[in-house]
Amino acid sequence: MKQLCITLLLSFLFINVFAGENDSLLGEKNVRERILKDIQQNLDQKNKVLDSTILKLDDKVGKLDSVLKLTGNPKERIDRLVERVQILEEKQKAVEQNEINVYEANYQSAMINLVSMDREIKPLILFHATKDFFTSLTETSNPMSYEEFRKGFDQYRAYVDKTKDKSATQKAASEVIGASGYVSAGVPIVGAYSQLIFSSMAEYVNSIGHKRRERKAEAQKMFSITATLSQFTTERNQIENEWEGITQSLEEMQVYYDTVMNRNMRMLQCGKNEVCTEFTRENDASRRYQYLTALRDRSAEYVLKMKKEHPKEWKEDIYYQLMDVQTLKIKYGDITYHIVHHINKYAALITKFKGNKDIGPNVARLETKLSQLKATFDDTFEPFQYAHSATQMYKVM
């Protein structure tokens, strides 16, 4: 199952690409946060001006109300009432402008986050396939990685070749081993083939007389390592099988992302190739910032255009786009959280087997690499912070 996932994931980039993507992703966060900060500062400045305007208008209304209470002149009352209505209309325009400003800022934030995700999703897809830990984990499950296994295996292989014409078990074992040349990841030590290999090895161990103590000890050690690795690999595979669900979630999110991305880029009259060229594949952070700044301006212009062309429905259209982007961000955060949970299960597996007399030292060496893997993931993707920020990415009026 995992091999299928790995094959799919590796079709994107070579095995060592994650390190470069990791650095790029960290830089991308800085670019994104900088432009989002610009949006927030711009909104704060507009709010400050509008708050001041509304405060002054309220003050004028208050003064007019005082005059209206004191004056008995009909003409003056009419003039003051007309003036009061005009002030209230100005205030309503200011309130409406505030609403537009908030929608502009929210849609700008949504588009910045949406486009930025194009550079975030790819490293996440590659993550499981590109880290050194998973390569070492595969090596740990391979019996041929253990010198004591290899010592016994050479004699065992000779025994299989010698007795295969007399024993159906050894003949079948010979065919299985011959398919790969040795017992390894190529010939499973779990599942249907494992029982055959165990039966074949047991016959070999029992065929060695007690006088040949050294060879029998080597054979017994080989058998013990194989049995322990079978248990280790079975539990490892149970963890690996969970990655299928994570892979499916990633694929579904990618489809959803492409749909939302393509729709909004059409709305802003931005071609997908433009985004790829000027942002996704652009390594210069300053140029990416410039592109996001231009995209920010387009987003604000689109809100104003919708307000002018569809004065009654414009908010509904923008709202749906905001919700789609927020949903994407939350899904992304959920997936990164599930990967953290997935990684923690490897920690439990290592703890269980690192004290084993047969494979313990090899398993224990995985601990450092797993710690590095987890630290890299937490620093790069920040799953808990990501999910939290996604729920608070918009301003409320």
C-alpha cells in the first residue's frame, strides 16, 4: 500500500527536494505575513479615519438636537431637520464605506492566503516520501541489514538449494527467495510468504545437529531476527496503511484547491500560468511580494466592481469566496494535524522495539532521525497554529 503512495508522491519531484522546499516555504511565510500585515495596517488607517468622521457627525447631530429642543421658529426647525437628515446620510455612507473596507481587506487576505497555499501544498504532499527517516525505517525492516542474519542466511540458502528437490517446502522457499535473490523488502516477511519462509527456516534449524553448535546458534539467531522483524514490520505496516487516508485527503484537497483557485483567478482576470510564473515558481522573495501586492490591488478593485454592478448581491458573492478559502485553510491544518498524529505512532513503535535483543540497536538509531523529522515538520508546517489562524483570518464588522 505504501509503495503505491510513495510512487504517486515521488512523481512530483526527486527524493531530496524537500530540503529546498522547506527553506522556500519558511521564506514564503515571511512574504505572506508581510503582505497580510500591510492589509491590516491599511484597514486600521481607514477605520481610524472613518471612526473620526463618524464621531464628528455624531457630535453635529447632538448639537442639532440641542438646537431643535430650544428653537420655536418653524423655518429654523425645518432647516435644522434638513441639515440633520443630510448628516445622517453622510454617516450612513461612512458606515457603508466601512463595510466595503472590511470586505476589501477580507477578500484581499483570502486571495493572498489562497495563492500562497500553492507553494505550501506541494511540500506537504512530498513530505512522506522525501525524508531520511522513512528510508532508514525501510532499512531497519530489511533482514539483510543485520550482520547476524546474513551469517546464518548464507548457510540457510545453501541448505534450501540442496534439499529443494526432496522437500516441497524448500522448493517453494527456493522459488520465493530466487525471485529477489534474498529475503528482504522484495520478499515480504509478513503475510502469506512469511509462513513459508518460517517453515523453511525451522526445517533448516532442526536439521542441524547439536554437535554443530556454532552453526546452529547462527541459524537460531537468523530465525529469531526474522521472527522479530516480522512483528516489527506488521506493526509498521499498520501505521503505514493510515497514510492512504492522508494521501486521499491531500488529493481531495488539491482538487478542491484547484477549483477555488481557478474560479477566483478568473474573477480577477488572472491566468493560472501567470500565478505559476510570477509567484509559485518565482524564487525571488521581493518579486513574490510585488506580485502579491498587485494581486491585493486587483482584489480590492474586484470588490468595488461587484458593489457597483451588483449593489444587492455583491456581499453574497464575496462571502462565498471567503468561506471557500477558509475551508481550504482549515482542511490543510487538519491534514497537518493528522500527520503529527501519524508521526507520533512511529515514536511508540520505536519505544516498543528499541530494547529488543535482536533488532533493538538498529531501531534505537531511528529515534534521532524521527526527532529531526518531527522538529522539521512542526517548524515548517506549524499544524496547531495554522488551524488556529485559519479560524481568525477575517475581520468582523
